Amino acid sequence: MSASPSTVVTPRADAPSVLPQALLKRFDAPGPRYTSYPTADRFVEAFGPVDCARALSQRVRGATVGAAAPLSVYVHIPFCESVCYYCACNKVITKHHERASAYLEALDTEIDLVLAALGSGQHVSQLHFGGGSPTFLSDAELDRVMATLRRAFRFTGGCELSIEVDPRTVTPARLAHLRQLGFNRISFGVQDFDPQVQQAVHRVQPFANVRDLMASARGLGFDSINADLIYGLPRQTQESFARTVDRIGELRPDRIALYAYAHLPQRFKPQRRIVADELPQPAQRLAMLGGAIAGFLARGYSYIGMDHFALADDALAVAKRQGRLHRNFQGYSTQPDCDLIGLGVSAIGRIGASYYQNAKTLPEYYDALRQGQLPVVRGIALSRDDLLRRAVIMALMCQGRVEFESIELAHLVKFGEVFASEMEQLAPLAQAGLVEIEPRAIQVTAAGWYVVRAVAMVFDRHLRNDRLRERFSRII
């Protein structure tokens, strides 16, 4: 949730170059990334295809003024030609490109089932292709998917059409084809430019290749170019990652996503190929993060929050300054808080006060569609308390500030009474200089952005007495 319409939030753009070791040890705990609240680990199998279909139908019936607000659509393409050892995404490793044909047929069926409940011609203001690697698909296959989506939905003027790109699988000609299809935002998976690190994670892509592709994308007129980086990978050092930061600075993408590597080999099998002894220690990871933040700020990037940076004139930075920033399953977004249709294996969606997730394996996904059912295997219907806490947590994650009045007016509660215990729990964070407790607001400090997830966790009712927090990545 953003600030109230009458409130313009001025973000604290500066961030410290280092965080004291004492604070690192104290607050660097496992915790959710809060792309939703409740988080996906709280979804239950009791919420299934019937519940999802009902939520889709209720969305249409609940539109009281003209038509329902525009949708966001996410399409998951799971295929990759080779495995990146760090990857925690839902993926299928294969060099057999013919497997995409059956998947696209399944997507067509899923879209038909969604439209049966939702109705055709719904407006869409944001479309995102993720994976896996969406560029595993051929140009003809991408043509097919986009044609299907354009028949199913009505894209609004100024619709954001974004796609994740593996630099190893595209050429300038392929980028031109994506632009012709209407994609106006593109994200390159870079991670690190150091050859030793690339070898350690099984993702070798020369700097020159990425440089030339970004130049081509810029020449083709993409509205926004993003680069993904990861710190905490094997064989990374503070010096080597500083060189990667410098090289990204030379390329000057409009946005940068800087993620912390989460080493969870017990959950993600490819990570078992990473040599644990080659991973940097927490103090080294912190130095990489601090150096990267300082480097990007020095090059004119705005610190959007947690793991995102953008040039000052980029739409994401403008939205942050104006208090219009939102957060969804793809991360920070400029789009108004809206319903999300998740399509494809493992895709997550949100309809009204419900979240849902599709089957995580292709056999399960295909089987549900063959039975004429939405491939939904779990989800959750949010309670009134969930909606209240989601508003607080998203305000912290997006704006770094919670105005008590906006929460009270929207949810008809007295903030101090409902969150008396949480305000007490915030006291140690305030004493550590991570938040400031004002008479009618909570403000995350510049230092607090390092551990904003820890601030948000204070308001997470589902985490109380949770003995399984190790399933989450660490905050830093």
C-alpha cells in the first residue's frame, strides 16, 4: 500500500556505506522478501481451482463503476537450456525446444479457462514474461503467445510489456523482434561479470556480449532496460564485485536489481553443485552490498528500496518520490495496486483478497488442464487482519514509512491499539537507528533499508512462534 493520496513521500536517498558488525549479527536473520503478505509459504491446499474461479467471477461482479480496474498478467516460461547453479526459480532444463509446443497449447487452455470465469476483453496495463528463460521460445512461438494474449485481453494505452532475457540466448535481431511484438521493457540477467564467478555458477557470458545487447536494446527504443545482479555468489570478493558494479555503471541501464544470493541447497537441488567453502562470509557480503549501494548512488541512481535502483528520471524512481510505489510478485512496480493473473506452471496470482498458485510440475499442470480445471493447487483467502497487516508491510517495503492516519481511515482501526505489541517490538530497532518512531508515523532510516525486511517482520503475525524460518533467505 502506498501513502495516502494527500501525502507525498520524500524518500531518504542516501545509504551508509557500511553497517556496523554488531547490527549485522543482530538483525541478519532469515526472513521473507514480502512480494506478498501473507507470503506464499502460507498458501494452503484447501484453496483450489473452484475457489480461484469464484474469485475471478466475483471480480467482474464487483466492478461497480464502468469496468474493473486494469489487470496485471504474468506468464511463466519454465524452460532453460542449461542450469545456473544459484537458481531458485521453477524451471525445466532441456535442450529439446520442441517441448515448448505442448506447453503453449496448455497455456492456451489455461487462458480459455480463466476467460470462462473472468470474461474476455478485460483491460491489462502490465504484462510480464518470466521464467526459466522466456527467450527459450522461438520468434514464432513468441508470436503465438502474444497473439493469444491480445485476443484474450485488451492492452491499455501505455501498457508495460516486459520480458526477462538471457543474454546467451538472444541476438540484436531477436531483440528487434521482441520490440516489434510490443515489448517496451527488458531485463537482462547479468549476475556477475567476473569469469571465475561465472564458472563457479555455470553461467558464462562475456561482458562484451551484454554490452552490445544493451546498446542494441537502447537503439531499438525500449522504454526501460534492467540488469539483474547477485552478490554473495561463490568466488566473489569485495574487489571483484566492485569491478562488476563499475562495468554495470558503464552500461548505465535504467534500472538495477541487486539480489542477495540465498544458499538453500536443501530446497534447491542445483545449489548443491556450489562449493560452500567458496561462498563469501557475512562481513564480505555486507561489504559488497555497501560498496554497490555507494557505487550506484555515486552514478546518479536512486535507491528505490531493498534491492532496486533506478535512474532519477526512470518511472520507478519517480513513483518512489511521489509515493506511488507498489510491490508484487515480480518486485517493485509503478503500477497501481491491482489484480494479477498468473499463467503457466508454478505461476502465482492475486484476485481481490485471494492469492493462488498453479501446479509446480509440468505433469500436474498438464493433468489439471486435461481435466478442464484451472491448474490451481493452493492459495489463501485473506482475513481482515491479513489485509490490515499487508497494508502496513507494503507501506514499509515500498515507501519506508507508515502513516498511522492512512491505515486507520482505510481499515477503521486505531493503530496504537491494534499494534501496541508491535510498537514495543520496534523499540530495539529504533534504538539501533533503523527506524524512527514519530507520534503518528514509522519511518525507516537510511541504515534501516539494509534490513527493511526485519522491520516488516515485526508486523507479520504468521511468523510468530515460527520454528521454520530457515526456509527463508537471510536478510543480508
